[in-house]
Amino acid sequence: MGISTLADTLTRGAEQISSTVSGAFFEPVIRIGVTGLARAGKTVFITSLVANLLERGRMPGLVAAHEGRIAAAFLQPQPDDTVPRFDFESHLAALTAPTPHWPDSTRAISELRLSLRVRPAGLLAGLTGPRTVHIDIVDYPGEWLLDLPLMDKSYAEWSAETLDALQRRDIAASYLAEAGEVDASGAWEEPQIKALADTFTTYLNAARQKGLSGIAPGRFLLPGEMAGSPALTFAPLAKPGGTGRRSLWREMERRFEAYKSQVVAPFFRDHFSRIDRQIVLVDALEAIHAGPPAVADLQDTMAEILSAFRPGRNAFLSRIFLGRRVEKILFAATKADHLHHTQHARLTAFMEALTGEARARADFQGAETSSIALASLRATVEETREHDGETLGCVRGTLLNADGSAGKQAAFYPGALPDSPASLIAAARQGHEAWLDQDYQIMKFAPAPLALKPGMGPPHIRLDRAAQFLIGDRL
């Protein structure tokens, strides 16, 4: 460890102790990480959550709000001056405009601080006055989260695992053909590496479009200002018999290690390691619609995600000497408004089955985990229809055109999820290419026009219960 690294570690340790002591004895701070896989609805979740905490008329499931103990809620400047502010006002304006539209998706990290003035409950109610609880919401792309497991892998391990997965996917044929023609033990040239990295990135984008979840390295999809840099220009290769110092393999290995140390590690150190509670948003319906391979991939991705957390209880002394741990993790299946409410319990059960083994490990380490089906912003209404003598639970909404504009109104029946999610998981793990007994459909809906009354936030499904799990114990 170099002197600069040691000094940085000691400085951050002092900052951690200061933050912990301040939070324990003065105004507590809860740092909530919000992430999700592609198109899971992170921006809408944060926008609706903040709006519903500012105007709490639709939050009966948040006990402190139901009991009337939240005296005030207000936005404040965030504590991290170098992190962009989450643009809450613009996103809310998009959802509440005369012709509403979905806001832009998360492409970088951002943060927002919401402060609550909360009156105590129970025996303390008459002894102390209201206190301020700060909620720091940290929004970051789910693709970045998928990079954290890379920290414990070598280039050889990552290459072997990635190439094994690519062998089972038709969309990877172009990259496999190109990689199969190179001599990894021979000398390298920059155009050769760039061509391999470009073809591999094309595969990653195709995998995301197909509904697959395990698409690391995530920054290849959201490179930002690092586009074209050596740290984002590498690809998996089969390890050759010889790996000389100037070989293509050694150069790819060097760039992979640079990606870990210069891209992944700073995110973990500066942001991820400071999170107390975490919600992972998952578009489970999209995976089910895409078929068994997408569900199998999603299950593996959920296990990888949980392995990246440091689950456990954030006791006072452990936070000082061991650093923060993620003490609560909520897995949320989004877009529950795309199903009739009679199927919501089945969607929740599917999420529980999908994350069951990994959640058991986190629970054992002292973290509290849970699953829920929610809709951050309700875009549909429910209705029933008779078809061939059967009553079907449908949802009606405004369809979303390919260009993102609002289309026509339509009622939609997506198909019934099974009573037990085991059949879906089993078909996925057995390598089936399609569901044997059902064709699950999804539609994309535009946001419905909103006419919000004073004191009422945007309509949602179980957003209040998600808030209770994440912050209710601290209020």
C-alpha cells in the first residue's frame, strides 16, 4: 500500500467516524441506494417516492405518516458537492405535464437529500420535541452494480465465465468468430484491440435489448467521458498456452485490471460502501416475457448483485471500526400496474423465488431482506372482461408508441402467472427456450394525465410499503 493510498484510507476512516458519531447523537442520516437493471424505472421511483413523502396523502403504509408524526418534509442541498443533484423538479414536471411523458433514464450517479421533521412515538412523545431525519437518496445505474463482482475476479476467470455464457447465445456469434481468429499469445496492435472491444460492446447492447441481465462490464454501455479510453477497451479471450509480456493476452489483462482499479473501485469506495439501505428495482415482467433464458440470466444476476453487498447490521461500533454495511435490501418487481391486482401476490412470489438462495445468505449475515411488487406511478386502471366463459382480470391504459409518444387507449390481458413460481424457475434452469404452457405478454404504457390535489402525491402501488421497509424503523 502506497503512502498516498494509506493517507486516503485514513482520511476516509476519519470521515466515517465523524459521520457515524454525528448521525448517532445529532440528526440521523439514512443513505438509500436506488438501483435497478435496464428500464426498471429508477428515475420514476425516486421522483414518485420524494413527491409522496413531501405530500403524504397516499402513504398510509408508512406508519409515521399514517400516525401524523411527520410534521414537515423539505428538500435540502445534498452533502456531496461533487455529485450531481437528482433533477427531481424536472422529472416531476415530465410526469405531471398536460401531456405527460416518462423522464430520461439514469445514466450517471446523482443524489438528493430529503429531510423530515418527525415527532417521536410511544413513551417519548411527551418528553421530547420533533427531530430531523435526513434521507440521502443515491441513484446510480444498475449496470455499475453489475461491475462490483469483478473486483474479486482475475481477467482469466472473467474471460472463462464470459466466454462460457457467450457460447450459449446466438447473438454472440460475431464476437466469438472474431475472437477465435486472434492469437492471444502474439503481439498486439491498437486497431485489433479496438475492433474486439467494439464487437464485444455490440454484443452487450444486443443482450440488453433481448432482456438479458448479466451484461458486465457495465460502463461499456454507459461510457460517458471515458468512451474510447484503454480502461474501457478490452474483451474476453481464451487463455493461450503462452502469455509473454508483450502479448495480446497480457495487454487485455492489464486493461481489465485498470478498469477494476480506476473505474469500479472508486465507485465502491466513494459511494457504494457508504449506503445503509438498498432497493434493487427489477423489471421481472420483461424477463418473463423474454422467456426462460432471460429468467435464468436474471436469477444469476440477482445472486451476483447480492454478493456485491456487505450485508449486516449497522451497529454503532461496527460502523466506526468496520465501515458501513447494507442492513436492509429490498428487491422490488416494478410495473405491477401492468397486471391485475389478483396477480400481484404471484409476482411477489416470483421475486422471492428468484432471489431466495442469495437472500438466505444475506439474512444469515444479519441483513434484513424482502421482496415486493410495486408500481412507482400507476399508469393503468383495472377492469374485468368475459372471454370464452372465463372472467379475465385486465388493465387499461394509454399505449406507448415506439417513438415514446402516447398512442391509443387499450385494455390488455397479459396472461396469468402460475400459482407457484417454481415452474418458471424450473423451466429457466432446465434450459428451455420457451414456456411450455403459457405465452406471457407485456405492453408498454404511457403515463396517465395527473390532477394532483393538495396533500396528495402521484398514484402508486405499494410505494408506501417500500418506504416503510426502507426507513420506517428510523422514524
